[in-house]
Amino acid sequence: MSDEKTATGLIEIENVTVSFKQKKKKIVAVKDASLTINEGEIVGIIGSSGAGKSTLLRTINRLQGVSSGRVLIGGQEIEKLSEKKLRELRNDIGMIFQHFNLIGSKDVYSNIEFVLLESKKTKAEAAKRIDELLRYVGIEDKKHAYPAQLSGGQKQRVAIARALANEAKILLCDEPTSALDAETTEAVLNLLKQINKELGVTIVIITHELDVVKEICDRVAVMNGGEIVETADTYKLFTEPVNDFTKNLIQKESSFQIPRGVLNEVPGKIIRIDYYNETAERALINETIEKFGVKINILHGKIDFIKNRPLGVLFVSVDGDPARTREAYKFIKDNSARTEVLRDA
Amino acid sequence: MLESFIEIEDKLLKALKETAFMSLTSLALSVLIGLALGLILYITSEPLLKKNNLIYETVGFIANTISSIPFLILMIFFLPISAFIVGTKIGSKAVLVPLTVAAAAFFARLAEASFSDVDKGVLEAVIASGAKKSHVIFKIVLPEAKVSLIKNITVTAVSVLGFSAMAGLVGGGGIGDLAYRYGYQRYKKEVMIICILVLIILVQLIQKIGDVAVRVISKRGR
């Protein structure tokens, strides 16, 4: 995959617009989107439904053609590829889906065999590869089961095996965990992480679940109304979102209402403390209590870890001598990422 | 009733043979032609394969036109063409041509629906894996649509049997002809009843065969 053009990323989406004509109305699904994805990265694309995530993802393997702009894979503009070259490229790009999309009339073995034979492998080569793949995704015992006999998690594992069958370098994931329960989601995400780390597969994942993003993405692109409104490192996106839409999306997730009854009963000042980066490392609450002799009561708290870095929110009440409370609040404010007074003392 | 049965036994057997010949031959031909037309309709309407509005609309228009003509009229209209193709204007053979044409148009639309019911996601998945489109059609779409196709072949077979009852009009014979000429024109009520019973049994038989085929095929697979 070499070209005279200097390629900075493995996948380059340059000013891509996709529009459809539907009942004489022109619908713009993706509007002037640009995104660079580097080799070995896990990049998430988030946004509300209808934001154009699926359409954008499908321009990467040309399941969806572009109306304008370019998509380059390894420096090659894919819109210009012949049918045959496009098929070869698609061998390098695996894809998995929310509803797995396994061939119902074929068993697990034949589902994977089909794509191997399509890329000119012999039956014997295919047999060997299928054993390898099923062992890797952990479902060797289901080799001759039909999709209808498998659980959601098992189906997604087969789909992953099929997507990687031809040693794909890129894996496109279209809401891969949205039809799975929490436990299975965790397992599938771990498998994706393992594939990324061990096989060096670049992963592009679209999802509406922010937890999925926090769990595995290195970087995130946020889409709204067909446009990419923000692209950032995952931790940065959650701690310092720039775009209003992103802020809204993230806030919705972490919003928490203290029950009115609690607000009335608890004495003192009630504040919300956000902490991340270096501020998250300090024993702030303990320090404040020792330094100012105020009472601090934790009403609610949540800590997330993104790539092993903490990101937390705490709701506390600070009670005691008014002057000391004020000083304590100032101390907390200076030593945390963000604070908000929900009720004054 | 038994007396009249014995009386017409020979005629009934002959009629049954004619009906079987007309129905089975034209069913076989119309399934082949209809399958091909159904595939063309499906492929030209599916953006993931080879969407082509001109071909889709043209083939669709022809199928619709044939389906809108009552079979009786279609049959008469086709007599000169039958003469050209099978060399005769009368008899069971002459009926084969219009019967096949009508059934093929009917089955083409049903087959198109069977193909369209194949999960779009599966189609997307195999195309994304780099499979050849011709392989996608013959190795994925056809097997995936198999059960639905067999159900629709059964429906077509019953229709063909119904169409063939009108063959008597051009000397094609068959059960329908027997019922008309003896049961109606000669006031032999018993013959009419026997013919109806035979037709009922035939339809039940066709349905049963279709159901068994579906069961056998569904067992392997999903």
C-alpha cells in the first residue's frame, strides 16, 4: 500500500460529503467531514442517532460512495479503485455490526470459510485458518453450530473471526455492543482491545454508548448533524470538551440530581466537585477537613477511569463555622478542576 | 356416484394426465424463467449489487402487464405465438406457452420478494468482506432465500393448476375441461363433483409436498 503521496495516517478522510436523493429531497448525511486515523489506533465516532456515523464509517470500505471529498487508505484514494482492487482492499478491512449479520443458512465454519475462499485460499488453508481464528476468539467448540444456536456474544465473536479471517489491518465496528448485555459488552470490548494490542489492528468504532468510548478509545470524533464537530483525545474530550454539543452529550451522561429531600435536610453548603488530571490524585476531602475543621459529608460520587486515568465527580456538603466554610470552599475550588455551588449554606 | 365414476374412469385418467403434463411442464419452465426475472428485478433494485432503474422498470412493467391480463384472454391472445413456438394451436401443448408465460410473470414478482427478504445486513457483511458480487448472489442470496422461494413455488404451482383448468377452451383437455364438458354441458352433476374432489386433492397434495420440502430444508441450516 504505497503511493507517491505522503500519507500521514492509515485512514484519511478528507472533506467528505455524502448526500442522497430521497423523494426528490436532497439529504446530506455527512457534511465536509475530515478525520485522520493512524495505524494502531482505536478511534471512536460518537453522536446521536442520525448524525451520519454509520454513513461515514461505510465510506472507509466504500460500502458508501462519497459525493465529494476523498477517502485514502494507506495513501490510496479508494474511490478510484477498480472493482477488483476494491475487493482486495476489502480483504484488509474487516467489519462487524450491531446485529452480527452472520449467514443464517451456514454454520460457523462455513460462515468464515466463505470469506477465505473468496480471497482465493484453498479449502485446506481455510480449515487451518478457521481453527486458529476460533481458538483466538474463544469459541472452538461452536465450530459446527448455526448462528441461531449461539448467544449474542458468541455471534459477535464469530463475526469478529470472520472479519479478521484475511488478516485484516483495519476493523470497522458499527455499534458492536449495542445489542449485548453489560457483561458480554465488557468481554467483547476486551477482545477488541486484545486484537488491537496483539495483532496491531487499527479499530474504528461507532457507538452511542459513552462507556464504550471510555473503555477502549484512544481518540474520539463527535458527530452532529452530519458534521464532525470535535475530535480529541478521549480523556481530554471528557474533561475539557470544547464544542457545545459535546458538552451536552457528556453532561447528559454524568448529570445527577440530588433529591430535593436531601437538599432540604442536609445542613451546610452543597457543592459539586469535578476532578481530573493531577487534581484527582490528591486526598482533597481529607486535607480540607484537617486544615479547616469543617464537616464534609459525601452525598454522591462517581469515578471513571479512562486509560487508567481517573475522572470523578463528587457531591458533598460542607458544614461548620461560616468563615471556615468559605475558606474551605475556596481551598477546594483552587485544588480541583471545577466546582459548582448547588446550594449555599 | 360410484357408477358415474366407473363410467368416466378412462376419461378422468386421461384428463388427469393432461393436467399433470400441462401443470408440471409449465411449472418447471416458469420457475426457471421467473427465477431469472426475479433475480434481475432484485439485483437492479439493490444499491449494494447493481442498481439500475431502467432495467428494473422495464422488466417490472412486462411482468405487471402479463399479470394484469386474465388468463383466459392471455391464452387466446397467445395462440398464434404458440403455433410458432410449439407448432400447434390446439391441445395441451399449445396451452403450455401462455401457461408458462403467465406463471413466470407471477413467480418473478414472488421470487423478487423472496430475494428482497434476505437480510440486508448479511449482504453488507459479505460484500464488505471482499466477496465477488456473482458469488454473493449465487452462494449467499440464493441459499438464504431458499425456504421462502420454495413456499412461493408452492403458491405458483397451485395457481398453475387453476390456470390449466381453462385449457379446455383451446382443446387442451384436463380436469377442468372434463368438469365443463360433462359436468356442466351434459348436466352430469356427479362428474362435476368428482372433478372438484380431484382438484381439491391435487391442491392439498401440492401444499403438502411444499411443506415437506420446506421442513427438510429448514432442518439443515437454521
